[in-house]
Amino acid sequence: NAGVMQNPRHLVRRRGQEARLRCSPMKGHSHVYWYRQLPEEGLKFMVYLQKENIIDESGMPKERFSAEFPKEGPSILRIQQVVRGDSAAYFCASSPPPQVAYEQYFGPGTRLTVT
Amino acid sequence: DAKTTQPPSMDCAEGRAANLPCNHSTISGNEYVYWYRQIHSQGPQYIIHGLKNNETNEMASLIITEDRKSSTLILPHATLRDTAVYYCIVRNPTLISSGSARQLTFGSGTQLTVLP
């Protein structure tokens, strides 16, 4: 029973390049969440997606960041024209379909370094 | 979501019980208490959650006071691998209106250090 998978685990990009982070949810989970953890800071929610649908993107920066969760394949968090301030750990979590009480299961994260 | 207050750090001797407190005095009737932990550089790990009854699983026990204004996470026999930041999160997980508010809001948590 594989957990949430994220790749790559480490990603180095130069300023101005694009970063693509992938997340495969746990089997049977149709809801995906992305969080960001800046160095020495707490986890901050970015976006919540279901298959082919963005439910809540209130935590996403307005520019350069986008997310998708296609019908087939992993969820993708895309950062265009990266800047040094984007250097952080990006965590994906998944959960089962809605129920009264639920928990989120997190992946190991992708550590993005912008040089 | 209700605000929570946790001590910034705690120490515990290996093999002893670790009792991590959390105050949530503004909790409302339909809000649950969730506990997660983050071992250094890893993804957060779900531990346990509850509404008003005490809960126990293979990882920990959750004790919620009768008035629900505070709770305690208990790790019965702490090991060195339990050293982590522990987060208490209070929230209503049900979908609301046209969207949802299902994201987790992480505070500063408690840094638990298990000492040999």
C-alpha cells in the first residue's frame, strides 16, 4: 500500500527557469493538497484539488504558480520563472473522498533550491 | 478554525510517557482536534484525531477535556524516533457552502525532544 509519492525529491533550478513538482496520491484518494514550507518557517497551505478541478487556491501566489490534477496521472505544481524566494520544501498530501472526519497523508516533499 | 496554543518545546526521557498539551478554548461544537507531527525534514505525519471522546490508536492516545477547551496527546513510551515537532490543529472538516475549507492550518507546534 504505497503512500503519497513525490518527485523529484530534490530539484535545483536557476533563476528564471521553470520548476515542475509531481505528486501521486495514495491509492483510492481523489483529493490532493499542496503546502509550502519556507526555511525555518511553518507549513502553509497553497492549493486543494480534486481530479480535473481546483477547489481552493487561496494560498497560491497570484503569479507564476499553477497547479493541476488531471484525470490521468499525477498532480503537478508548476512554478514559472523561479526566484530565490521560491526555495522551499513543497509537500503534497492526499485524502479520501469527503466524509465527516478525515485525515491527510503527506508525501516526503520536494526540496526546491533556486540558485 | 479555532486557534490553538502549544508550548514551544518539551523534553522527555526515552521510555517514559510524553504528554503534549494543547489549549483550544474557542473550539466550537463541530470542530475536531487533530494531531500531526513532522520529523526533521520529512513530510508531516497524521497521528490521531477526536471530537469529544478519548481516542487511542497504535501511535498515541488523545485525551480531550469534558469542556473540550484543551487536549493532551500522549505517547506512552517515547523513543528517540519520536523527536519531532507536534502540531495540534482544531478544525471543522466538513465541506462548506460553495467551496471547502479542508486545508490544514499549521501553527508553530511543540518541539518534542526525547532524551536518551
